[in-house]
Amino acid sequence: MRIFLAGATGAVGKRLLPMLIDDGHEVVALTRDAAKADALRAAGAMPVVADALDREAVLGAVLGAEPDVVVHQLTALQGMGDMKHFDDDFAQTNRLRTEGLAILLDAAQAAGARRAVVQSYTGWPFAAVGGAVKDEDAPLATAEVPAAQRRTLAAIRELEARTLDTPGVEGVVLRYGALYGPGTSLGADGDITALVRRRRLPVVGDGGGVWSFTHIDDAAGAVLAALAPGGPAGVFQIVDDEPAPVREWLPALAAAVGAKPPRRIPAWLGRLAVGDAGVRMMTATRGAANARARQELGWTPRHPRWSAGFRQAM
């Protein structure tokens, strides 16, 4: 197939591109940075240099590519900042999730692409009600999300709705969990890992927030599983088999990187340190189930347990 890949030089895109090439696909890869074009070409892709928010440039690139499938893996994260200002750190990524996606889907329609595969996120966006682990039909949060995360939640909602509702294009939403592995904040040189090494990321309150994790290669592998036009469409959670509360995975991460155990602080103090958003993520986040992706996409994680994956990745 002919694939138009937006986000080819991001964390997932870097792992995905060689998989696509090895699988025999023709790839047109979008990058904003002209200096990265040669590396994309060397990897086997046809590079196109354009800003993902430049409507005319993207429309021209997609029309010229004539893709069967458009893949959106665009983010603009420069590292983990202060959770008290969560939306500020995600501002550009949220533009890519909304404005950038709208441009890309309009271009997909105009070019006759049959399918769009789009990156989303699972975990904290769920409503903090009911059981600890949710499937794709569970409701997302609304008013209870702290003010610092509301713009990001709105962008995720818009991304998923637009992907599923674009006429003539089969929409596939891949909800990743907390990504770990090379090039991520939870990689050996990542920002979260650095905080853990310095004991700057404490367990807040009871640490009962349940997180689901996704190795970066499993995220890329899910895109491969979702490509075929006419295949299953909809929302799929791409996570491992081991959802776990913060009080379990954070000390395990510290051990994996050779750090001292994380400090433990009460919620009131955590609110001063990481804000309401951080406290909610530490104490009320819900995990995600992957049964639908296994059954309908035929996807299985190569790294089914973060407890082993952390040790291997660090």
C-alpha cells in the first residue's frame, strides 16, 4: 500500500517507518525540518517538507502522494514540564490533534484515501468512576477534570470524533497508554526517568491511580495492524496486559533505573507540588483494556508486561 505518514520523525514515527518499509509499503513521510529529509530518504521513504499546520502545503503533499492510507502520529512534546501547567505543555500537540488533523483528513478525502489511522491517548481522560480498568466504551471525563487539563481533554475528544465522523474515510483511533522505550519520556534518557533518578517524582496520596503502558514498538506495531482498507475501524486501546497503580509501577521504575525508592507525600502536599492534575493522575486515573485490539485488529503486544519492559528498556 501507499502510506502518507505525518509524524515520521517523532517517537512513534521513527519506529514505525522501518516497519512499514520492511512490510513492503511505499511511504511518503511528512517532516517540518528539511534537515531530516535525507535521513527519511535513506530509510526508504519519499520525504515531503511542510508544516503540518500549513493547509495548502499539506493538501498538495497528500494529493501528490495519492495514498491508500493516511497516518497521523504528530506530536510536539519537548519534555515533561510542570503538571500544574499541563495544557501549556500540550498546547502545540493539541493544535496538531485538532487543526493538524482537520487539514490531514480534508486532504485524505480530496486524495481519495480510504483510511486514516490516528494516534490518541488513554488513561487519565476516562471519567474516574466505576472499575479500575476501562474498555473503549467507557465514558470520558467531563467537568471533573482539573482546569489545567481541560483543553487537552477537549482536543482528544475532538480528535476522536473527527476521525470517526469524516465521510468517505474509514477512521481508526489508536489510544496509546503511557509510552515507554527509546525516544520517550519513559526511556533510559527520558524526562520522567530523570525525575525518578533525582527522586523528584513522588507517589502522591494513596498512589491508587491505575496506569496502562505501551512500549513504543507496540504502538508502531498497532499502526501496521490497523492499515488494511476495509478492515476493522473505530477506537482501539493499544496497551499492555498489566495495568497497575502508581504505588506499584513508580517504585518499580525507580528500581529499574537504579534509583532510590520514590518519596511518598500526602495529597494536600502533592497538590502544591504537581497541582490538581498531577494529584488526579496519581490517585484517580483508570487503566485501559486491550481486548478489542487483540480480537478485532489481531494485534498483540510484544511487551505484554511493563514490569519486564522497564528493566529491558532502561
